[in-house]
Amino acid sequence: MKNKPDIIFEKVSDYCKSNGISLDGRIAVGLSGGADSVSLLLVLLQAGAQPVCVHVNHMIRGDEADRDEEFCRNLCEKYGVEFHSFKVDIPALAKERKTGTEETARTERKRILSDAAKNSGCKAVALAHNKNDRAETFIFNLARGTGVKGLGSIRPVKAEGETVYIRPLLCLSKDEILEYLREKNESHVFDSTNADEEYTRNYIRHTVLPTFERINPSYLSNINRAAELADEADGLIDSCADAFISADKFDKSSLLSLHPAALKRVLSKLYIKSGGVSPEETHLKALADFIITAENGQRVGMPNEIDFICENGTFRFIKRTAPLEYRVNLEFGENDIRYKKCKIFVENVNSAPKTDAYRNIYKIVKRIKISSDIIKNGVFVRNRAEGDSIKYGGMTHSVKKILSEKKIPSSLRPDYPVICDKDGPLAVPPFAIRDGCEGDGSIYLTYCEY
């Protein structure tokens, strides 16, 4: 008959196999000295892995924190396991960053574990979260108003950048873990802050979850099952979003054909790819509503200096930047406006090559005639300025409106090239030429885009 530790180990092994978790090779272990992480170390040793234990002293609990560090060091010596310890003054760091103590500790712990795994040649970082932890996270996220991603709670496997995090004990309850250690006759330390209900997670653990037990004694398994179902739904939404993004069709009808959940996931992924961080539900809803009513050239601002814009019926995120300011005096011959991928040739009408000579090279060619007097007084090209206008066809037109009517993307309008003389805009190539500028018509200005 199998003993209790072997039964628990088999349960963990089966769970790992069904979730694609390999328990061999070099694996970094977050070792706090508590019951969960000590059990994780023993399970990995039993599986034949080569654990590399990493302990982070947060310098929050004084002598108790130093005691935990020493316990972990001695435990690793006992089992012949590689051990690394790090000290981080979390209270001071939290004050400096103006972040919460829990958040700062979690961020630094993950950073240290990730770096240690990379430096030690480990294929993954093993964390000791269990079924109770997953239930706590589920309730915590639910109370914050999360979607299916948050309800998925803690995942058995999760890649973050180059680091893969695995959680082999996510199939065990806290009671099973404590029983495993008792049967193995192995000790562990207790973190006194775990009893402090000022911390939200401790309040959920000691006050909220016991209330669920009164409703249904199987609450722990049921909440974990709900988290698994939410994770499955989240994976489906993710795959739908990835398939849509790979098709590279972001017009209004295509976007609005998506299920609302898939649409919001597409918008979230594209926003993050553009340099944003995980957007809030209110932002995603505003973007979805904007798609319905947006007209060409309109945009909506997002955090992180990012805009979501509608350009000629398609939508995209762009990083908000100040308009490019430039000014280039035009001389006879070839003038390379390197800022905007265009060239302007200034030539005498009698000696200029035929227009076809430029059309064979450049994608857009526009030739205009102007007076030699205009050239003598100076001609230059610059970025569009607010308030620019040009008179042609007997009427004065706003340059901004011209570009809008010609469907120039709104992101390209602020620094669009405008040819000017001392009297202001002379031409908005290739769309508009100022009335009365031809004069003796002895000079060609040939505008070419490449």
C-alpha cells in the first residue's frame, strides 16, 4: 500500500504531465522556508530535478527574516542543493517608488528569480502556489471587477519574457501540503505577517474563504475549477484575437464583426504592442465605441502617449509625438527633403528634363510653373503650420482641410511638406498651387515622392 507522501507526489506528477510541466533538469526554486516552498523543493528532488534555490530577504521582519534566510541555507545544505540568497530593503524601495509594500516585494522577487534562473542556466522558475492561493487570487480579482483573464487567476505555466514560471503544487490544498511535510518529517518556518489581516490576501484567507466553506464544503475545489474554466475561455479569446491580428485587416467592418470579447482582446494586444501597458476595461469600451462612430482623421487619446486613429477607413495605434519641424531653402537643381522622403527639383523651363524622366523613378511627380521673381526672392519647404492657408481657384483654403479632403492620414498631416515663399504657402504638393504664382512661367518646381 502506498504511503501518503507517495500518493501526493503522484498527484503532483500527474498534474504536471497534463499541463506540460517537466520536473527534470535545472529548475530555479523560490524558497521562502514556508511549508509550500519546502514541499516544492522535496517534490522536485523526488522527481530527480536539480533545484537551484533562491531566497529573497525582504528586510521587513527584522530578526525573523534573518532566521528564515538561515533556515533555507541549512535546508539546502542538508539536501546538497545549490543556494543563493538576496537582501532587498523593500520598505525603503516601496517608499522610493511610491508603491505598496506587497506590490514592491512581488515585483522585486520576480526580478531576482528571473535573473537568478538565467544566470544559473535554469530552464524555468518553480513557484509554490497551491489551490488555496489560486482561490484567494480568484476572489481578490473578482472583487476588483476583473474579466476572464483575471478570473483565470494563477496559471500552472506562464511565460513572461524569457522566463517560464511553473507551479507544480497548484493541484494541492494547503492541508495536503502540511500533511505531506508531516509525513516526510520535515520542518518549515512561519511568516508572522501572514496573520496580519491588514494585508488584503490575509483577510481573504482568514475571513472571506471560511465563509465560503459554510456555503459549500467543496468550495476550494469548486473555485479552482471555476478558475480553470475561466482560463480555458481566456485561451479561446486569445487564439481568436491572434488569428484576427495575423490577417492584418483593421477596417471598421472587420473589427465590428468580432465578438465583443475578441474585439477588446485585439485592441488590448495592439495597444500593448504599440508601447502601452494592460488597458483598463473603460479604455477598451471607449475604443470599441469610437470604432462605431469614427470618421476619417479622428483619433482618441490613450495613456502612455498613444493615440488610436481612424485613417481612410482603417484603425491603428500610434505613439503620440510632436510634429517634426524642418525648413529647407530650395536651390537650383536637386533638393533632397530627407525628413519626408521627397525631392524638389528647381529648373529652368527650357532646360528641364521631361516629366516622364521623373515618373520612371518616383512614385508621385507633380510639376508646376512659377515666376522667376518668386525664386529670386527665396523659396523654401517646411512642415505644415497651424493656420496655414492657400488661395487657389479663387478661394482661400485651409491646408489642414485640403489634406483631410485628400485623405492624407491624420498622423502625417502635422509635418506634411508645404512649399512657401515670403508671402506664405506657395504650393501644397501635389494638390494645390497658389493663384497668380506663374508670372513669366520660366521656372519649373518638380515635386517627387519616393
